[in-house]
Amino acid sequence: MNIVFKTSKVTIEGELNNSQTALKIYEKLPLEAKASTWGDEIYFKIPVSLKPENATLDVEVGAIAYWPQGHCLCIFFGKTPVSIDNKPMPASEVNIVGKVTSEISILKDIKAGDTITLEQLK
């Protein structure tokens, strides 16, 4: 399941896995939200309320995850305020739903308050 994130400045492609969480999110697309940032993480609220599914604190750079506690989709591209090394660490456990397949460094160009659109990429 290929997806695309778009802002006025940035287009990022990603690929969702075959988890139940990812399938539910994919079914809701397209959607639009205001981006928030937390260190090198972008997150935004989505109209999906799902329970933890193989939830973890172990995420890699480029991971796309659903944060059940905040009903948000997260994109990790570097250290967060609670990281203990160079790896990202979420605020609490997340469901890994996919990965970024584009160049990750351009995620730094997305700022808090930017409108972000998430669509299925056919």
C-alpha cells in the first residue's frame, strides 16, 4: 500500500505494511491535518481510533507509526526529545505501520502548523 504525504513545500512517499492498523488508516485516505513536530518527528491527528497492535518504543529513522494514545500518525526522521542515542524514540508505544521510501532529509522542511495531506498513491 503506497502512500504520499504532501505539504506546500514537500512531497514524501511511503509504504504501509499489512498490519490491521495500516489497513484501517489506508481505508480512511485521503485526509488532511495540521502537522506538529517533536524533535525530528512529525505527527498529526487522524480520524482513526485504534488499539495497540504489536506496539513498541523501538522505532527506526524513516518509520511511519500510529500513536494509539494520541490518535496520530507519526513520521520519525531523527532524534526526539526522549531519545537516548541517535535513534528516534516515541513518547509512548506506537504501532509501526510503514516506512518512508523517499529521501528523509526533506522532512526537516515540514514545520508545525503546515497543512499535510495524506493520500493513496496508485
